[in-house]
Amino acid sequence: MRLAKEDEIQFLCDLAAGEGWNPGLRDIECFYQADKTGFFIGLLNEEPIACISAVKYGADYGFVGFYIVREQWRGKGYGLSIWDYALNSLSGRIVGLDGVVDQQDNYIKSGFKLSHRNIRFEGTARAQGKKAPGLVDVKSLPLEQIMAFDAGCFFQERKDFLKAWLGEEGHQGFAAVDGDKIRGYGLVRPFFDGYKTGPLFADDPVVANDVFDALCAAIEGNTIILDVPENNTEGLLLAERYGLVQSFETARMYKGGSINLPLDRIYGITSFELG
């Protein structure tokens, strides 16, 4: 096992695509900016056969994703080896992950505890009203202002990631602004068959709906994905209102402590891979 070099990180995205996880077209480049020391590959005879990410946020939090072993090498201990290697890199931190259903028992054995489910909804983007007043292109706002609002929902500041996420070509977003205060913001980004939402953070359901409607208008007629924490009842209702149907789920789990996320403000998580 070793750290993935910048020209090797596409390997993680390729394995994720092979699992049907539908990563965004430019996700991995942005993810890499979050923590360049947080992406690992496992090699067998110098051939990459496994990968994992263990991204550090601040001094006391980390998030695990991209835990994949090539199918022909599963059941031979290679997955456990790279798993232990990644977790060791996050020693002393609270560690989160979004676990797929068939791995959740293994995560429990590793000391992770269930917090809540994140539910993936999919459908066709259809705007339902006129653009609400107070909505602006999120890229027109100062990064520091977006960072401050984002940190109140995500639990940690993530400047380098947001700079890349907001600036990436093809990423479109809107923010609801009241005076000099952000009330909510959201982005969509392309994947091979449509667009994924993430994040969608808002102070209340009306703001969330306004931002999501603007996102739908920007990509009208395309497939849209929204990943909603199950505890956010208003988020589930938003998905239903826009005709989205459940297609997938993960378990948000933590080890080493718990994170008290403001789930009533999280209408769509940023990604399963980085939280």
C-alpha cells in the first residue's frame, strides 16, 4: 500500500464507476484538493488492485471512501490490509463513512456505529416555478462567505475542497442571499448520465426548495440525483415533490465519537465519498 500520486487518482474513480457508483465527471480532481495525503492504492506485483480514501478535515475528523478491491482479488485479505492502512492514517480522529449495505456489518466489526441513512433519489429535473428573488450564482460570492455557511452544515471548514468544487468547469450552483447573509446554497455537477446534487444546504425548507428549483431549471430535462439524510423529513418531502424516486442508500457511520450534524439544514449531502 502507498499514497496515490496525482496522476494515479483516476484509478479510484474508475473502480467506483465499475461498481455503478456514478461518480461525477470531475469529482476526483476536486476530492484530491481536499487532502492530497488522503488517497491510497494497493499494489500486487506493481499492479494496482485496490483503493481507498481517508481524507482529513481539521485536527480531529476524517472521512473514508472509495474502499474498493478489484473483483478478482476479493476475499484474499487485500481489502482488509488497505482498510487498516487507511484507518491508521486517521488515528486519533473521529472517522465517518457512508457504507454500502453489504459492507455495513464489516464496518460495525471495525468499531463503527450507525448514525443515520442517506437516501439517494433520482428523477428528471423539472423546475416548478419562477426563479425566487434573492438567488445568485454561487460563484459570484466571496469564497470566505460560502466557507462560513458551509462549515455550519458540514461540521468542518474545507477551504481547498470548496475552492476546487466551486471553480470546476461544469459545476453550477445558486445561493439564497438575504442582505449580506447566505441562507442556503446548492450545486449540481455532471456525471455520465445526468447531474448529481451536492451539497444542498439551507436554513429552512422554503430556501431549500428555491435553490433546488433553480438547479433543476439550470439542467431542465436531465437526470438529477439528490442524496438526502433520512432524518430530514422536509428533504424527503422535497424529493417526493419533484418526482424523484429512491434508488440507493448508504449508512452514515462513525468511529471514535459522533458528529452532531444539523441534519435539518442538510437537504443533500456533498458526496458519499467525502461526506
